[in-house]
Amino acid sequence: MRVICKKSMMGNDVRCQVCGQGFVVFWQGRVQVRQLERQLVLDHLRMQHEQGGNGAEVHPAVAFDVLLWDGGAFGETAGQQQSAVS
């Protein structure tokens, strides 16, 4: 699964917990998993600060993908999951 994040000065779905920058999030998938996805998005935003600084400039100015869990067991790749089914 993945979501797409885009900086937003107006309404937002999530805010970076480090710099306060707001983001609109374009969700895929079911509403039931969005809480988990929200936390993964926040973790991704925080990791962007580990490579840059504390300001909002560390986040890309354009929309960007956040790759999320693929539905398999954590640590299991999609390929491993498929071969287990076959």
C-alpha cells in the first residue's frame, strides 16, 4: 500500500510533529487501516528530518509517495507472501 502526501498551507490531514508543516494525504485502501497508515506517514515525515534539519524545508515541495505495509506479516516482502500462497 502507499499514500501520497502534499504540503498544504490550508486544510491538512496530518501535521509533521517536528516542524508543524501540514500535509494533505491521498489515501488508498480501506478506512479501517487509515489509523495505522497515519502513524506510518508521521514516522516517514519525522525520518525526513533526520536527514536534514528541523524546518519544513526538509519535506519535498512536490507531492511524494510514502510506501506503506503491503498487507503481509511485518518484515515479509510481497514476493515471500506470494510464494507462500502458491
